[in-house]
Amino acid sequence: MPAHDDAQERLIEAAGRIFAEKGYDGATVRDICQLAAVNLAAVNYYFRDKERLYIETVKSSCQHQAEQFPLPEWPKGTPAVAKLRDFIKTLVRQMVDHPSLQSEWHRQLLLREMAQPTAACAEMVRDVIRPMAEVLSGILGEFLPDVPNRKRWLIGFSIVGQAFFHRMAWPIVSTLVGEEEHRTYDATLLTEHITQFSLAALGLEEPIRVIAKSKGSDSRRRQAKHARK
């Protein structure tokens, strides 16, 4: 494909909004071109057809998420625990940080594609998701050098699934715990919980019940000290 120019960018932006709202079957090239303010021939020139336009739009959305919340570049010698926490923080931010209204269609389109996968899914995984998944697998390999690769993938899916749950079940969680409580479920809280939970599951941190008991004792000691003052 040629390098993106203004008309091509407008086509992707317009296609993203319409595909996110109506899905692939419900969207028309005419509507997309009208919103992008280009003629119908532009789709054929830049993308060949509607399917290729859709694939490139999905990939663009996924890349947008990755670029908006990129993984840090760790200096040599960074502990694996710090890498895992950074990875989870990046993942959580991609899932739950509220985007601007201007870019909300990126998430809506990706959720559509995951619910009803098309040919775009394989390219999205190859170009954007697999590189990030391999970073997580490498981090887990530092913790678990003797664990088979298959098991590391399963552990990685479990970690990602915790973050993904809070994206997919956002309205359900809010209803269960209440809106006021749910507002405290920000990226910092979820990052710490998922990291702690994952490390405990891997046997690399105290069990959750021990940590909770310890924190409860610390809280009571602080309260008692404050009362004496």
C-alpha cells in the first residue's frame, strides 16, 4: 500500500466510525466515502475493495491502542517483577482508560471484530497482538524458565483475561459494586490487584489471604496510633 495521505487517513477514520456502528455488513462504501469527503473511486485506489478497507481499519485501530499506551523500554537488568507490573499496567490502560469521544470507535470496532472475527483478525494478531504477547511470554520465561512454552501461553492468557474482563464486563461490575465504588477501579488499582494476584498464583508472592490479613493488621495499627494521638 502507498504511504498514508490525507484522503487515505480520512477514509480509515470514516470507515472506522461506520464499521464500529454498523458492522461490516451494515456499512456501505458510499456512506464511508460520503463521510470521508472523497469519491467512490478512492476506496479502489487505496484499498482495492471494501474488505481490504475493513482489514486495514481494524489493524489501524489495534495499532492506535498500542501507540496510545505503549510498553516501556526496559533497561538491561530490570527485574522481571517490574516488567510484569509495567506490562499489566499497559494492558489495563489499553482496556479501561477512558478514551476521548473522538477515538472511542477504535475500541468499539475491536470489540466487534473479537465478537465476530473476520479475515482482519489474523492480520491484527500477526502485526500487533503477537509482538506484545511474545513480550509477556518472555517475561514469564524469566520467572519460569523450566515451564513448557504451552503452559506459559496459558498463564499469559489468564493474566490478559483479568484485564479483558474489566473491559467487557464494565457495566456489570459497576452495577454489582455500585457506581461510586466502581469509580475507584482505576488503572492503578487494577494493575496492583492483577499483578499481586498473578504473582501469588505463580508462587512468587504470599497468598492473597496472607497479604489481606497483613494489610488489615497494618490498617488497624494505624487507626489505633491515630486514636492515641
